[in-house]
Amino acid sequence: MTTSALPAALVLPPLDRELSPFTGLTREHWCACADHLLRSAHRYATGDHANLYLPGATSNYGPRSDSLEAFARTFLLASFRIAGSPEDTGWLVDWYAQGLDAGTDPANPDRWPTPGSWARRRWKPPRSRWACRLPGSCCGTSCRSGSRSSSLPGSRP
């Protein structure tokens, strides 16, 4: 499910030359940019959040591979946001927990490729497993949806 609606405009806090004399950019600037990138990508997600079909040319591996790649890359960015600010990133925890559940659900017809069904399978699982191990990630003890993180392709119990 993709949408053509534009995301909210990127709003940055004022530059802080006292805290950051060279650029004026602070952690709040970087967090605002990350949130804007994530919200912009999320508008191309399926309703269950498991796949992101970003615009542009499809790779030689096909749209299923590309949608998993988009989920994995945005999940990595989200995991840093969640680990750095667990108190104000609940929306990311919920969004990615839903995507992890849907993407690993064998009953979901739009689930992620299973081991052995895709030539590039070895690249995404390590990235997803690493993101799941960050403190406060949606795969840890704070996950409210009961994520099936142990069923990620290539993961171990």
C-alpha cells in the first residue's frame, strides 16, 4: 500500500552555536532528520508494515527483495533512534514490532522470503538480528506484540 501524500515538512530546532560551535547542529537536529526519513519511507509500507515498496527501479532480485531491503535498512535507523531515546520512540517500537510479526508470520501471504528461497538471504538477517539486540528495540523484553524475532531467517534461538 503506497501513498502519494507528502509527509509533514521537516521542522528543525534552531541552531545551537554554544553547544555545537562549528555547525550548530545538535542531537535534536539528527533525531528530527531520522524521524523525517522514517516517516517518509513508512508512507510506502504495506498495511501490516512488513514491506516497504519504495518508488524507483526494481533490482534484479525483484520487488520482494527490495521491500525487505527497505524494511531492514529503515529498521536499522529506527533501532538507533529507539536505543537512544526509548521514552519518545514508542511509535517506532509499535510500527516495527507489527512489521516483524507480519513479515515472519508463515500464514501471511506477503511474508518475507524464507531461508533457501532467495539468493541474498544472508545479508538481511544479520542486520535485523543486530538491530533487535540494541537495548530498547522492539524485539527485546519491551516488545508489546510478542515479536517472533527468533524466526527471522538465519536467526538462532
